[in-house]
Amino acid sequence: MPQKTNTATGTATAGVMKKTGCPVTRATFREEAKPMMATLKVGDQTFSVVLAPKEFSTGSFGWANNDKATIQFADESCKLQLNCSIIFVGSKEQKD
């Protein structure tokens, strides 16, 4: 059986890695999830974005934001596209 690498630690593991379950049910997420604020730093420029609760097309759930911003980079004004997703590990397998 080929070795796998644990992406969190970078160490090799043998065999199949156990899936992590999500302790939050889909129903609880729908009832309790509120928008959250995140701060992104690009060089010396900081952006605050609001992430909205989202159920993704894959079946996972969490928060997401897609936005645009303008930064100064190498003495030029440049547009950026900001994409941020925060997803509960194992949420895709939640059935309710």
C-alpha cells in the first residue's frame, strides 16, 4: 500500500487515514450560523471582509466571501479578486 502524507504535519503515514467527523449538524449550522468578519493582510494593506454562512454545492457547509479590492503593488494600482472559504471538516457527510 502506498504511503500517504499528513498535510497538517508533513509526516508520512501508512494505510488509509481516518476521516474526521463534523460535530455540528447541518440543522444546527442553519439555525446558529451568523456572518463572520475576517481580516486579510496583503503586504502592508489590510482588508476586512464579511463571510456569509453558506452550504456549498459539494454538500459541505461553512462561510464564504467573494469580493474585489484594489491595492498598490510595485507603484501600480492593481485589482484583486478575494476568495475566502471556511469549511467545517467532515460537514459534507452530515445528512440532516
